[in-house]
Amino acid sequence: MNDKAKKALVIGGGPAGLEAAIKIGQAGYNVVLVEKEAVLGGTLRQLYSSFPRWENPEELVDYKLQELEKLPSVKVMTETLVDSAQRKNDMFLVNVKHSDGSTEKIEVDSVVLATGFELFDATLYGEYGYGTYPNVLTSLEFEEKLREWDSGEDNTEPPKTVAFFKCVGSRDPSKGYPYCSKICCMYTAKQAGLVKDFFPDAKCYVFYMDYRAAGREYEEFVRDVIENKHVRYVRGRPAKVIPENGRLLIRAEDTLMGIPIEVTADMIVLAAAIVPSKGTIKLAEIFGANTDSYGFLQYDSKNPGKAGDKVFFAGACGFAVETLGAQYQGAAVAAEVIALFNQENLEAVETPEAQYQGADAATEVNARFRQANVGGK
Amino acid sequence: MLSTEFHKTIKLDNIDDSLKREILEECDVDIEQCIECGKCSGGCSNAHIFDYTPRKIVQLIKMGDEETLLSMDCLWTCVSCHLCVDRCPAHINIPRIMDYLREKAYKRGIEPTRDKVELFNELMLDSVRKIGRVAEMTMMMKFNFKTGQYFKDADIGRQMFFKGKLSPFSPKVKHLKQVHRLFEDVPHKRGEVEK
């Protein structure tokens, strides 16, 4: 680390945090990256495949870790939690706690929160029997299942029918949250498609209210799953799951026909809502960051990555976001931090002449840029 | 048979995709491409007298409900105006499906819900068999006499005649043999299965 350079604290080592830490480090500033788990990668590491390109998320994580290793100015602390922090002049004095119980004090100039999300507690839907029937899984548990099928670790009889329920806790002001969790439509399509890849003879149903595929290559991705992988999309929110001879009977309405339907499945996957983690809410309090009524970090329309004075955020701690979006946001807040540090460095130059020279140099650069790009005007 | 009145539950487990595949193979229509938007039904020229709108017909195929599809009333009230397929964003050729289902119902001996429709189709096909084209005036008169509607089109028919839009003479086509060849595989009576 360069002792004279400013230092940023990045909390969370998922795709957003990694991106922010790498970019701030590449700009020549010091970074401390704190991760509560033993490995970096966040939720991304738990995923079997990605949308819309069916890529292995591990490759992305490994690539980012290689980039990180090239940066001596970035210090990584795994199995570490942020315990408390105080503001001291323009800086933060942060206490971190390592897994062995030891604590450490670090001084930083800016903080980036990239603490990710949690899944909605699906046991609140008694009618779906999550936590009671062993073959009712959450979407993240199902990613683990996909890995087991792939590695051959799970060699039990493959399911004949797999059903996916979307909007479990999303778009439900009564038991869950009124908002749409944004990414479930896409990862559910991905998971359903993968079931058909593993077991072409299996039947695969996706219960949906509508599929929201607003993104580059997204609509094409979902259509491919429906038209070429032959996953059956049934419009309607399932009402009840009933155990029947070791299988699971699903009752729903086909709202396109207005008739009740039943289907028997061996496995049900719940696309549980994306909710803020308790850790995020605690950290927001520690660093004086604003949160919305749900507990997601609140943004300022003029600076969408800013949650407070010198406190920035990226990724799903702000709202549900896919991997690509988390990377964009990580890079964007890195730019915020770098701009802040640069500005502070410029202001710290003491003499008016030096300030003037600095401004002059900037004018010179601008003039050259204009000459090169718009013909000297 | 599917009943929307009594909300009989449909078991998706019992549905195989044979009808879906049949429609793909016979009509070259992949109903999985349907995005369920309802543009076909919204613009259907005869939806006001349909028991199942075009979107629901596609849905019935997904559900494999052949019984409903072959006995539904709209099979005989669809005029094949092609508005649905012209506007469909997913190229679902509903008139082609309707033709196929009508053929299938006819071969199975299922009685159409509208008797006049069958007579109309028979008269039209007779005309094509005989002269290779539809003799509009003759056919219209035959149809109206056989159904007891003696003066139904008298007024408009007269007007069209004097404007030169309706001719009592319909010459035969040049190559009638080629037309006859087209009819070789077509059953002559309801319930007469293909050879």
C-alpha cells in the first residue's frame, strides 16, 4: 500500500464489491476489501449457471480474483465483519472483527457498501409447505441441486416433474413485499431450462403472472427456454401444495382460460423475493447511510450510488440486481470514489499558484482534447 | 369436455403434447411461440359469436383438449378472414389450425354445430368440382332455396347484377383435370376417413 494515498473501505466481496475494489485499486488508491465469508464471490459463487449466456459464474469470479491479485494496493480481509465506526474529521475510524475474535482498527477516507441481499423467508407461505416438505426448495437451494446433478453427487432418481413458482414474497403486500424482485423471471427461466438440459424427459412448469424480461438478450432467452427447451409456462399464481403419495400436488388457476388446474410435481422451486439483509441495515446505521422503508440503501437521484456523506453503495444492497448490473454499479461507485479522492487531493494543494497551475494544466488537457476531437474549436 | 361454467379442474399431468406436435407437423404452426397477448382475439371479426376466441383456441391446444376443439361452435362460424394471423406477432396461423380442426372433425363424423355451414361448404365444393371455380350466383341461389331463405339476397343480388358484379355465367376453368386431382384425397361424406 501507498501510505500517502487515500484509502477506501469496500464491504462485501460479491460482483459489485469486487468490481469497485478493483477499479479503485487500478486508479492508484488503497482499498481494504472486507468479506464475511471465507471466500470472495458472494452469491455469484453459489450459482451453477448464468443468464442470458449460460456461462459458468465461477469463471467470472476467478477472472476478477486474478485481477485483484495484480493489485498490491488492495488488501483483502475474509471472514471479517465491520463492528463499529466513527467519523474522525474527514475520515472514518472503523473497527473490524476477524474470525479468530481479534479486532483491528482501520482508517479510511470513503466507504462502499456492497453487502448483497437475502432471500425472503418462504416459510411465511404456509400453503407452499417450504420447510415442511423436503422437496420444496428456494431458488438458491436449487442452484446447489443443479451443481449436485452436474457433479453426480446427487444420483438419486431424477424428478419426473419440476414446478417453479415465481413471485414468492414479491408483488405481495399481504405476506411479502409490494415490489417486483426483478431478477426472478430470468433466473427461473434459466433454472427451468437447465432441468430440461439435465433431464429432457422431465416435465417442467413455470407458474407466472407475467414474465419480465427487460434487458439485453433477456426476452430472447426466455423465449428460447419456452420454444426450444419446451418449458411450459402456466399463467397463474399457485394457491396450494398438497402432499400426495410422496409427490406434491399443486393447485392453481390457468388464468388465461379461467379454469382451475392441478399438476403433480416431484420438486418445487420457489423464486423467493430479494430482500435487504439485516447486516446491511446495521451497516447503514453505523456509517450514517440512508435506507428506504424496506431496508435497501437509499439513493440520491443526483448521485445514484451515494447513500450518505462519503458513503456509496453498489449491487443488491440497493435493490435486486443481476450480476451484470452489480458489475456496472460497482464500476460506477468506483468512479464516484476516485472522483472524490482526486477532488480532495486537488483542494489539498496549498498555494493559490499551485491551484492555478493545476487548473491551468487541466485547461491545457481540455484544449488538446478538443483539438484532437473537434478540430481545434 | 371443458366447462367454463362449472370450473371443472384440469389435470395437467394427463396432458401429453401429441396434439401440439400434430399441429406443428400437419399445420407447420408452433403454438409454443404464442406470447398470449390476445391481439388475435381483440381483432377477430367474429369474436362476438365465438364460444372460444382465437387465443383460447391456442390455449386449448396447449392443454391437449381435442374434444372441446372439435366440438366448439366457433369452428363453424370462423370465416377465415385471416385478421388474426395477419396481426399476430408470433406468426401463429390460426386459420390454418381451424381448417385442420374442421377437416379432422369432418373425418371423425362429428356433426357441425351449424347445419347451414356444412351445406354451404358442400355447395361450394360441388361447384369447384364441376367447373373448377365458384359460380357465385348459382351457388347463392341454391343455398338460399335449400335453406328456405327465398328472398334473402334478392335486393343486394339485383343491385350487384346491374353493376356487373354478379354474373349468371361461370365458365369452366381450362384444366379441370388438375382440379379433380386436388379432390382425390378429399372425403365426400362426413365421417369418411382418408384411405
